[in-house]
Amino acid sequence: MTPAQQFSRLVEIMAQLRAPEGCPWDREQTHQSLRPYLLEETYEVLEVLDHEQYDELVKELGDLLFQVIFHAQIASEAGRFTIGDVIAGISDKLVRRHPHVFGDLKVNSAAEQKILWEQLKKSEGKNSVIDGVPVALPALQRAQRLQQKAGTIGFEWEKIEQVIEKFQSELIELAEARDTGDSKKIEDEFGDVLFALVNVGRWLNLNAEDALRHACEKFSRRFRFVEDRVNASGENVNGMSMEKWEALWAEAKVETK
């Protein structure tokens, strides 16, 4: 079958699952009840991308696509819109926002394209360049997107040394807040430190969310290695000295690369 035929088959399967004689679980789902599954499937796609497991990627993309079809089916049953409307909407938007591809406008670089993209979105009725950054995004990712979008209209440092200096100044302010004992002020300054650090990563062409996720995975591998070594030795992990922890951690850094 062609891709179009395969897509139509998936839409038909979804409709059958939601039909009166279909699956009881699928029939009782709503937009709200599906929220955690949409998020879960998104992160499963990211996980296989992290590990470059492309045989698994085809499966995970299918699961994510199914979530889109599921939401469209629920909306169709309520008379709101159909999967056809979803496809038409994104197709029209892509053509409209790429006049250098589908029209006569000339764009010479990816940087120029980012600026054009934000200008086009504002012409579509957005009041601010940062409109459209979802509040529900993971905080590190939201911080990076806010900074990127603000940068497209000139709200940007000139060089990375200034970005690092700003981060260091935020660390000083956090230390000063800690000395006050004011928990709200400490939280505010800690947030500023994280926000400034995300900006450092952005200037290094890094994705803060990905970097922290990878760091969590690295920590998990090393911590499990240490636990396994302690358990194999018969020692009590709760009574182990910090010196022993540090020695095993150094070993884990070598063995789990």
C-alpha cells in the first residue's frame, strides 16, 4: 500500500476502536485522559533518538502518530474538526511560513530564516515574539525556547563571555540570598542561576534539556555500578564512608564510559 493508503487504514482502525462495538478502553478516553500518554510517547521517541536505536524509532514514531490520530478522532466525534483539518492546517502553515521555498522571497541563511519565521508568526496575530512557547514545557526546554525567541529580535548578548559573566553574577546573588535565610528569595535566585546556565548552554549550541537528561542517565549508570560493587562485597551501603563512596565513584567513571 502507498503511504496515503496506510494512513487511511490507520484512521479507519482508530474509528473502529472508538465505535459502539469497539474497544471499551478506547471508547472511554478523552483529550484530557490521553495527556499522559501523549507525553510518554514523546519521551519514548526522544529516548530512542538518544541511543540512535532507529529500528525502535519507527515503532515509537508510530505510537506518537497514533496519539495524534486518537485526538483527531475524539474531536471529529464531537464535531470540532477532523484529521483532514489537522493535515490541511499544518500544510497551509508550512507553505505560508516558507515564502522563500514556495514563493519568490530570498533567504540566505538559517539565521535569517529564524528571524523571518518570527516575523511571519507575528503577522498571523501573535502579540509577542514569545507567544507560542507552551507553559507546560519542561522548564529547561521552556527557558531555552524563550531565550531563542527573544534573541530573534535583538534581545541577546554580543559574546559568550558576557553570558558566562551573567551566570557567575547570578551565583553570587544566590550566595547572598542564602545568607539571608529567606527561602523565597533563595528560590528566586536559584531559578535565575538555572535560567542563566541554560543561556550558557545555548551559546555553546547545546540543548539544556538533552544535556541534563544525558547527565541523569550517566549518574544512574554510575550509581548502579557502585551499588552492585557494594552489594557484591557484602558491605552495608548505609554505613559506608564518604571516602569509600568517592573511591567507588571514581572506579564507576572509568568502568561505565
